[in-house]
Amino acid sequence: MKKSLLFAFAAVSFCACTSDDSLGNSGVNEGDTNGAKIEIGVAQKASTSRGTGTVGGVVDPTGNAANDPYLLDNKWYGQTLNVFMFEKETLNYALDSDGTPIFDGDDMTAPETDGTITADAGTMENIAERADKAVKYYPTTGTYDFWGLHVDDAANVADISANADNTQLLLDFTINGSQDIMTAKADPNVDLLQDPTATVDPERLYSAYSSRKGVRPELLFQHELARLTFSLEGANEAVCDAGDPTLGVQGHGVQVTGVVVRSAATGQIIVAYTPAGEPADGVRAVFGTEPADTADLSLMQRDATAANIYNAPLVALEPVFPEWDDVNDTAVETAIGEALLVAPSDSLEITIAMKQNVITDMTDPLNPGSEDKEFDYKTTLYYPSLAAFQTGTGYPGFEKGKSYNIKFKVYSLERIDIITNLTPWNYEGDIYVDEDA
């Protein structure tokens, strides 16, 4: 099994400039009292009515990305994000001049861009846009925190509530394997590094003042789940026999028809917190531990007919045959489905569903009857090994923000042939019976 690090995802920036500035320019002196506009660039709108699958790229942890066949571009593709703006180190929403929250989980659309941020010729990458196209401004006084969330359809952002001591905002969620749960908080110390020449006190971030100084909040989204990708290879050429459907030739190889992983599926996201409510372990997606909190998560695939394949809807997995390289007479590793996103765990129970068309009736040897036989393979996965799990030494398990490629070697059903051999009688000689003897 190959493990890779899932990119700590491409940042989303909020370009804050004066009302007279073009995007990316903030040439206003410190004493200017013009409102600082929070301007977010245009991008494609993404639906939140279904899980949009894995987001972001994968990098080989050894740094040898050129040899990593699972490397993906670390890009946004128009996904929907939610943004929150609070008074600094509180859970009090920053308010507009009319008393309404400026950002209280508003839908934002991520751009279709890579992981870089530029400010050249009045343009800027990685700028998210409000779905309602509204333009928002910083209050003229005060400092603020920015928080981000990406949940797809795993939760209803409107259902956020505070904990008992009002140190955390919590959101119930349920995953089905298709949602990439991500959280973010703008870090003033990180954002100041974007511009080494900036002379802004970190304690004054984020504010209209720091915006006029050219420092913008940047949300670096972190993955809260573990990512599983799957590939298969046939044990021999016969296992890869897909036939030729165009000619009506039935294949007798093995098809993988489904992959199911048992995972924790329900829990709470810590959307935002005060210094007193900061989670000690850094975990923002907390899963339930009861049996009712677990579910079978099924591998799906992207709709190949969609215009934007990277943000296409996920649909049921189509049966897949392993492939065989006839030229080199060897199996070809065949990727199947979209990545499956699961709760971090010490181990994972996995079921692989397969199907094979096999001969079942030899009444007519020249035209034997056949039918599809379905069968499952079940196992428990450990990373890096069962031995490490049992000893507890150097055992990380399946961790959040990391990607694991699970390879199946596929074997065909073995026909039951009963061999009958006849053991000869051992001759022991004649026994005479004579009534006159």
C-alpha cells in the first residue's frame, strides 16, 4: 500500500483594498479612512446538494513527486466554501453597519486555480467569490478573525450552535465517503510572511488598517479525513478477460463491482473557537464512538460526461475489469473510482465485491451454459502492518490529511473439479472350502 501526504490545501485569500483600488493594489496611506472593501474574485459556482469528492493534490512524502503516479494538481475547481468573520479571539460575529453579520457562514465559490498567490497587473489568484455577489467592507475600527469550512452536503451550515461555555461553535455532520471535510483559520503570522516588507503589528490583524497595509487574510484549508484510493491488477491474463462487448463476446475475467469501507460517519466539526476552546490535539472533526456512529461507505466515481470532470457529481461505481499488457505479458495497475474519504482510524474493515461469468452447465460441451457469480472478499487493513498495530510500536494508522493507495490483486473463482481414482483390490489368494475335507 502506498501512502502519500495530501496537500494542506491551496489557500483562499480575501483581497482587501480601498474602495478606489483595483484588485490586488492597496496603495493607501495609513491615515486614509476610506472603507476597506473585501473583494473576492470571480469563479464557477459549485453545487452543495451532493458530495463533490476529494479536493486538492497528493504529494510523495519523500519529495520525489516525478515518480509518484498519484500526483494531482493542487487546485480548487469551483468548490463551495463557507466563511466566518468574528471579533478577534471571540465568537461574536463582525457586524456590518446595518447590524447584520458580515460573514456568518456565507457561501463562497473557490476559484479554479493552483496553489500560488500573485498580485500582478491588478489580478490575483486564489480569490474566492461570494455566491450572492455582495460586496462587504471592514468596519472602520476593531480587529477580526477569519475562519473557513468546506463540508459539501455532509452538514447544514445553518445548524451551527455554541457549546455550553461558548468557547466553540459546533456543527453536526454525517459523511458518506464523498465529502472532503476541511477547516481553516487565517493566521496573521503566516500572512505577514507573504510580504516580508510589511510593517504591520500582528495584533492589528485583521482590520481595515492592515488591509490598507496590503495584508489580507489567507485561509489555508486542512483536510480532516483520511483519503483512500484504489487500484487493482489481475493475477494472470485469464482474470483480465473482458471479452468484446461490441462483438457480443462474453468475457470470463473478474470484475470489481464495489468497494465498501466501514468507518465512523457521524460527529461534530469545531467550526471556530476562542483561545480557551482550542482543541488540544488539533482535531477539528470529532467522530462519535458508538456503533450507531459507523456506516458502510461505498466507493463511487465521477460522472465522466460532466463538463468539469474535477468537480463532477459522483455516481455509482461501474464494474471494472483489471487490465493486461499483451505486449509485455504482465498485469497493468488499474485505478478504480474516485477517492474515498473516511474517518481517521487505527484500522479499516473493507469489503471488495466481485463478479465473474463462469461456466455452470456442460450438458452441451460445444455450447456450455454460463452465468454471473458474485462473491466478496473481506479483510481488515492496518497501516503500515498488522505487526506494528499489535506491538503499538511506530504505528500511525490511517491519519487525517494523508492519502493511501490500496492495491488489490484479483484472482478468479476456482472451478471445483473432483478427481476420482479407483484403488485396485489387493489379491490375497484362494481359500478352498471342501465339505469332505
